[in-house]
Amino acid sequence: MTSADTTPVAVITGASSGIGEATARALTAAGYRLALLARRADRIQQLAGELGEGAIAIRADVTDRDSLVAAADQVQSELGGADVLVKNAGVMLLGPFSSEQRADYRQMVEVNLLGAVTTTEVFLDQLRDGGGDLVNISSVAGRTARPGNAGYAATKWGINGWSESLRQELQPDIRVTVIEPGAVATELTDHITHAETKKTTEDFVRDLAIRPEDIAEIIAFAVTRPRRMTLNEILVRPTAQAG
């Protein structure tokens, strides 16, 4: 793996599980080299070992700009820079809007929204070098809000508006794609702090969720389209999900 290697490079945040891990596998199969970013170093090191010598694991926290700058430097030096940036890191801390949930709201804004913004800012020059792809993982909650997801919806509506502005600003050199999944069987529900909401959400997801691999296949399809076209916004619900 050297900077002289012309094989495209994808950087994935939140690569330790769920959609991030599945996307790493899908893009490896599509011929990409991978930089796997996450806080859980053991998980991404194991995944990088499974994917082979075309993958590197980098411990990074999207709420810590210094760690992202160090990660970008490592991607540049070891892989020659990023061609695709998949911003998957996120938390979904659902619950009634109240002062008791205020720490959850702040965490979601810092991870889901500001984390994506900072990661993009840090890697933007690499993507500009040869024309690249920005893939933002939003949610159905970026289109439809409901009781109990006010903070989460705020971050995802923010991602959608930010992404549309970036699309217009960065075209044609950088393509911007927003993926909006409905219920997906990932670890997101594990971290919900409001007990009643956690159980309701777990029951909902268990009954109809699609798999992380389903979203990963869509991401791989989007970034491998001819440069003359962009799949700007992709909404993906389980067939049985009403809203």
C-alpha cells in the first residue's frame, strides 16, 4: 500500500459495526482500499485483518478534531488520500423531550451533525485532489419527525440541509450523496437511555428491520456510478415500515 497505488480509497467513520462495517466489506468487494475509523480500536483492527492488506484501522473520534486531523494525515501518507468519505458515525438517543434527556441531545448534535461537518472539513482537500464522493448517512428521521425523536430528527434534518448546500457548492468535482435509512438492525437501539422508548424501539426494529448489508450495497452502488451522474438522495425503508 503506497501513495503510488491507483486503487481508490474509501474512508468510513463508525466502521466498527452496523452499516459502517457492512460498507467496509461491500467496498472491499468493489475494489476499494479502506481506512476504517472508529473509537473501538479492537473492532476495526479485527475488521482490517479480515479485509486484508488493503485496509487500515485508525482509532478516531468524530467529536475530536485533532484525532480526525491525525487520521487524515495517516490516510494521506499510507494510502495516498481519500476518494470516498462515508460519514456513518452516529447515535440515536430517542426519548421524550425534557431536561432529563439534555445530555443525549448534546451528544447527538456533537456526533451526528458536528462530527459529520468536522470530518468533511478535515478530509475535503483530499477529496478535491482527484474528484471524490461524500456519502452522508442520514435517516428517515431527516424527512419525518415524530414524538420521541426531536433531538435525533434535528440532527438528521440538519444533515439533509447541509448536504444539499454542499452538493450545489462542490459540484461537479465532488459528488454528494445522502442515504436515508429507515429501521436497520444495528447497535443504535442499545444506547437509548430512556427505558420505555428503548423497549418500544427495540420491538419496532426487531419486527421489520432491514440489514446493514442492504444499505452497504446501496452505498457501493452509488459511489461506483459513472462520474457524469450522482444519486443525490436515497430513501430506503423496510417494505413494511409505514412512516
